[in-house]
Amino acid sequence: PGLESSWHIYSIDIDSHFYKSRDQVIGQLSELGVKTSMHYKPLHAMTYWRKLLDLSSDNFPNANRRYKTTISLPILVGLLLRVVFQIWHVKIIHMQMQFQRV
């Protein structure tokens, strides 16, 4: 309550009903000239923390799922208008697919 987002990350979840994998979506967006990133990498997937704390991937099923299905779209001041419209188009398609599932 009373907190606002800084809007520095624009992430979307990739629905496995429509796409085979996160990498497929990243590839399709790349073909459109939209760069993406995998913003969220769980600690147990990072070599340093996995070794230091003896972490096992099996103990973090929710983090693993989130890591495999989330990508970040660009959101920054200097985006070209063309890229903004491409991102907007991707979001509209994503929203339409969500409504079709219901």
C-alpha cells in the first residue's frame, strides 16, 4: 500500500499453451528487431551461490518454472519509436492469447 513501481522492468510470462519455449519467443522477437533478456535468474542457478550454499535445483521448483517462462522486454527512454510499436504489438498479441484461453 502506498508504493509505486519504478517501471524499470517490463516482464512477461510465456504461456506454454502457445509457445514451445521461452527461447522460441526470444527468437521470434529477435527477428522483429526486439531485444529481450532473461532478467530473473534464481540464486541456485548461479554457480557461486549454488556452490557456496550447496543449493539443489530440485528444491526450487517455482523459481525454476519462473526462470524458464519469463522474459523482459526493453523499457528505456531512448527506444526508437519503431521498437516501441513492436513491443506494443507483442504485448497486444500476448493479451489476446490470454483472453482466448479463458
